[in-house]
Amino acid sequence: MSDERRLGEHLGRALDRILHDLTDIPAPRVEPSDWQDWPGAESACLWAPDGSGTGVWLDTALPPAEQVVHLADQVQEWAVEELCAARRPTNWPRCPEHPDNHPMTPVVVDSRATWCCPRSGRAVVEIGRLPGDDAARESS
Ligand SMILES: [Zn+2]
């Protein structure tokens, strides 16, 4: 690649929030990309340490909360595959009400991107505010 690409502003902001909640596996390397060339789209590739990559994108025409939810869906798919490959439980982010059953689902609640229990429909926590083990995380 000769030209240095930069991560889209909306995509960067949304990814920051989602990756904050991703505590169970190492965060992916985020590589700016223009694979999604729809008007108003911002896209990137997520690269796992094992070299597997996946494309994610968002539509900047959507309200910010919907951008985050749409992106969270895609990051969740990526994370499930990573967890599966690592032979770890794939229910990220774990539902506090049903920790052994299912992951939470990203939903827009009151104009906020929120992790919800898919069974009870309860809004558990805003995306980007999942309590994690901050001390265990690398301070890079
Ligand atoms: Zn649940």
C-alpha cells in the first residue's frame, strides 16, 4: 500500500466504544480500508493476532447510536469466531442474567447503543461501558 489511509471519524469513534467492552480476547488490529465503497460508508478490517481478518463498516447517514449497534453486530460476529478458535465460550458479551446461555444483543434504547438481554429484553449497559477488568488490560 502506497497511500496512507486513515480510519473514518465515525467508525473510529464507534469502534473505540465497542472494543472497550471486548475484554475476553485480545483486541484486533484495526486497519483502515475502503472495501465498502458505498456513498457515506466508512470501513476497516479487523485483524486477529493469528492473521485472520474481517471487514467491518458503518453507514454515516445513520444516527450515531444506530451506527454503533450496526458495528457492534459485526464486531460480535468477529469475536465469536475468535473465541471459537480459541476454544473459549463464545457468548460475548456475557448476559449477566443468563451467563451460561447467550450473549447480549446490541440494540438502540432511548437513542443509546445498548447491550440487551435477548430473552428478557432488559437493557443491561450502554455499549462502551461494560464493567471490565481494567487492571488486567494492557495499557498500550
Ligand atoms: Zn439474558
